[in-house]
Amino acid sequence: MDNLAAATREELIAIIETLATRVAALEEENRRLRGGGGKDVPAWVKPNRPKQEQGERKHRGQAFVRRREQPDEIHEHAMEHCPDCGRKLCGGWQHGRHQVIEIVLPRVIEHQTMARWCGVCGKRWIPSLQGA
């Protein structure tokens, strides 16, 4: 079966008969594995759950989140040097923020973390706010 162009007519007919027998055997195996019924789903497959009706969302007068206050102070946290190679980091962009409302003194402090990119080692560095 390496060179079909050079095969004779009788050899080609023999190859076709062999392939037809193999196809019939594979179709029988496929039918048996699918459960024998007329369905395309095998008998051992669990059927899908029916989709639940989704109603329209209830409109709320206000969101259930605390609105961001106008900060009295802003503390920027950024890393000055790359921890891996020691190169000075510059520029950056705001990566995240969270507000701390101090009850004792009525002031709002916003902590902004600045992500910076090291041009030497190609890593992004973001400071942690463990003490903030």
C-alpha cells in the first residue's frame, strides 16, 4: 500500500474491500460504545441539567459598597531598587489603592501602590503594604 499509483486494478479492489471491512467494524464499535440506541449520546453520559429561567435583576436605589472618600493624605508606596539586580527603578503606574479611615482622628488616608518595571531583569515589582 506504499505506492497506490503503481498498484494494479485487482490490488486496488483488494485494498478497498479491506478498508470497507475495517470501516464496518469501527462503525459497529462506535454504535456499541454510544449505547446502541439511536441517540448520539452514550448511555454512560449523565444528561445536562435543564437551564433555569433567569428573571430580570432587581434594580436597587444604591449600591451596597462604601463609596471612596476624598483623602486628606495620600501615601504613595513604591520600590526604589530592583530586589534582584539592584537597579534603580523609576516611573511606574498606579497598581492599586485602598483607603484607611481612622476613627480616632477624622481623616482619610489613601495608600496607592505603584508598580514599577525593571529594565534589566524585565520583572514587575509591587511593594507590599504590610505596615500600612
